Amino acid sequence: MAESGSVETPFGAPVVRELPPDPGPHERLITVRAVAARLGLSSASVYKLCQRGELRGLRIGGALRFSPQVIDDYVARCAANAAGPTAPA
């Protein structure tokens, strides 16, 4: 076996025996269920937030996924709205 984790075949094409972990950005995306758990909502509520444009998700193969930054931004907006305007001192 070569150091790259592949094996030469009689046909000349290498066969990969061990794949390195994929460091793609999809590993950092969050599912609807995970977002619902983090926000304390139902999955249906997360879908409704997306329909209203309050939460921006990505469709990947029909599945809805979210960037952690999008969720953090949503939580920050909700906290700011809950605090309301501050009165001058």
C-alpha cells in the first residue's frame, strides 16, 4: 500500500482504501432539528421562521441546513428586540 492510502491495481488506476475526513463546510451546517432544539422551538416553527424571512437557511438536496452564524445572528436580534429601546438617562 502506498503512503497515500491507495493500492495500485493491474489496470493502473489507484484504488483508495482509506479516505481522509472531509473538511468541507457542510460539516459546520446545522439541521432543522438541531436549530429547533437550540432555540427551544418545534421544527415546524423553524420552517415558519424561514418562510417569513426571519431565519435564512440553505437547501441542500431538499434538506434545510443553517450556518451557525445565521443562528447566532437571529438570537442576537431576538435579544435586542426583547431589550427594547433604552431610555436616555
